[in-house]
Amino acid sequence: MIKFLHLLRKTFTPITIMVIPHEDVKSLSLKVPAAGIALMILLSVIGSVQVFSLTMKGLDYSVMEEKVNFYNRQFWEWNTTIASLKEIEGDFKKLFALGSQEKVLEKMGVTYSGDVDWASLQKEIEKAVEEVDGIRNYLRVQKDLYMATPKGFPVAGSISSRFGMREKPSGVRAFHAGTDVSAKSGTPVRATADGIVSYSGWANNGGYVVALEHGCGYSTIYAHNKKNGVNVGQRVERGDVLAWVGSTGNSTGPHVHYEVLKNGKKVNPQTFLLGVENVRK
């Protein structure tokens, strides 16, 4: 009987079981199994992670869909396990309602419907926790990448010159390393991604220039500003005002010369301009 009670205590912690071996006295106290509580907490965490993942933009949805499907399968498996635990709990209630040690031992093989492999259940819980941590870390990396990736126009305006070879006003053909967006002088110039100001000052040809480092290999440059509004080392978020449209430096009219760099190499901003527009009008 001692071994039996010890097994119950280990398997259903913190179940409190009181059995008094007298037919005229009965005492029984049961609680929800620790395994059931742990599984329900895990299901809650997984549900929160799934909802959050579905609200994210710019993620690899094929990978996310696979992960969501996996956790849906886990959900049903854990539901089955919880149902089994509740069934076993019901068996124990019936068993100890018999009121005496002798009757408990006589009926145990008949009334008790199955065994709980605590070691295996413990491993499954640990595995599930590791997998939840894995998807949380994956989402954290994806969020960092999303927030660091330039998206949308830096200013409300129209494209006047694109990335690539072009003819300058002087008639000389030269490579244009960015995209020019024309706008009214004084229009706010905004960050296209979260980042840190790495440069804010005057550059001969570019006039007043702001440069941002976003992380994940991305950098952006905003040139020909009328006036800069940020300082080196300042943290900014997508949509924050960096400067105001001007025509400083080598410029023929008010516009923003916008550049995007990936791992130090200048790339065509057009791809990023087609992203979610972030200009706050």
C-alpha cells in the first residue's frame, strides 16, 4: 500500500490522498494532476505564439505554416493526454470511495483503467518546452529582420530619377546609386526602418545627409535635405522624422536622394519602395 501511495504521489503531484483503513471512516482529497496543469500552460503559451506569428508581416509564411500545423497536431495529442489523465483521476475517485484498504486493493485491477508513464510524459513536456523556445527564438529573429528591412518611401512624393545609369544635367552619363523622390521643400523625410543614426551632417555633393544603420546588414542614406533633425547615435523607428526635404548640395530641385545598402553594397531601392508604405501623412 505504501508503494502504491508513493507511486500516486509521484505521478499526480500535488495530489493529496488520505486513506484511513477503517470501514467506518473515509477521507479523500484530489486535485488536478501536475502533468495536466503543465500541459495546459504549454497550450496557452503555444496559442499566444501562434496568434502573434499570424499578425507578423514579412515572415516566411511557408515555414510558419509548417510550424503552426505541427503545433496543431501537438494540441490534439495533448488534449488526448489531458483527457486520459482526467479519466484516470475519475478511476481513483471511484477506487478510494470504497473506504478501506482491502477493498481498494481488491478492486484496483478492475477499476483502474491504465498506467501513466510519468518518465515518458516528463520527456514529452521537456521536448515541447524546447520546441516552444525554438519557435519563440525564430520569431524574435524574424521580427528583428522585419524591423531592420527598409520598406516604403522615405517621403510623400514622386520618383524623379531611378537607380542605375542616367544622364546628368551636364549631359554626362553616370551611375545613379539611389532613387530620387521629388517633394515640396520642407516635407518631412522619414526613416524606412528601425535603426541608429550613423551620420548626420554636411557632405559636399549630397548637401545635408542622414545615414542610418539598421542591423541585419542594412543601411540607408537620405541626402539633399534642407535641414537634419537627428544626431549621431540616436535611435529611430520606422516612420520617425529624420530631416526635411531641401535642395542642398549638388541638386537641381527639392527632393530626397535615397540609397539602400545591403552588406555594404548599394542595391536598387525600388524593391524596398514597393514594400508597405510607412509615410505618416
